[in-house]
Amino acid sequence: MRNRMGQIRELIESVRSKEDNLFNLNMEIGRKNLRISQLQGIVLQNNEDFISVKQAMIKIFRKRFEIINNLCEEYFSRKDAPEKAKLSLFNRVEEQIMNMRSENVLNDIEKSLNSIYDGVMDKLRDSFPALKPSDFQFLMLTFAGFSSKAICIICNINIGNYYNKRSRLRAKIEESDSPHKEMFLYAMR
């Protein structure tokens, strides 16, 4: 009988131990389910951010190609035209370049860059508050992927000044202690 009582106690202890283990496993499952829900929320937010960035990129590309398409259309229609008509095309190209210097266009570029590059222009302003407006504009156009010649025309500088300015600004960023230094250098590629 004592032997039986010992076995019953052992079984009761075993059942309690298994119940404790089951309780702990259920708690762990609850924590894991909560973490899964959090991760699903993060994935959903990332997908929404990705869609927003993609839409901003599409808008930029369409705008850029709209200008190119208009100029190409005009060029094609005046290809065999007399010099006077070709001069008109040159003037139109010059007009488009001047439009690229407008505050509205530059603000659109800045907003798009902030959207695409995780607030890169805001971070640049915060990291380098003493940066001259012309240097800020130069970096913005560089980050946006404009060619050296396009930047020279928009910023009204010569090619030698372009390379000096680029080198000087790159060194300034490299020597800084900005937490966003790598982001800026990556955007300058």
C-alpha cells in the first residue's frame, strides 16, 4: 500500500510537472504570437513605405522623361529646319534648364529625395547647418543623380569648379562625425 501511495505521489508530481511545462509552453506560444503580430505590423508598414517610395520614384522619372520627350519631339520636328528653327530649339533647351533652377523644381527634388532616401536632405541640413545654400543645392543635385554637366549648368559653375566643390564637400562629409555620414557618401556615388 505504501508502495502504491508512493507511485500515486510520483504520478501526481509528474502530472503537475507536465502541467507546469504545458503552462510555460502556452505562455511561450503567447509571447511568440505577440512577436509574430508585431513583425506582421512591421512588414505591413514596410510594404506601405515601399509602395510610397515607388510612387515617388515613378513621379520623378515621369517628370524627367516628360521634359526629355518634349525636347526630343521638338528636335525631331525641326531636324531638317533652317538655322532659325534650330536656334528656337536651343532657346527651348535653355528655357528648360532655367526652369530646373526654379525654387519649385528644386523643392520638388528635395521632397522626392527625402522620400526616397529616408530624409537624406533633412538629415544633411541637421548635420551641416552652416552649409551654404549653393553647396546644399549642389549636393541635392548630386544625390538626385544629375550628371556633372547638368549640375554645372543648373548651378552656373564650370567643370573645374564642379570637381573642386565635389571633392571639398566629400572631404567635409568624410571628416564629419555625423551619424548619417555613410548615407551621404552613398548618395554621392
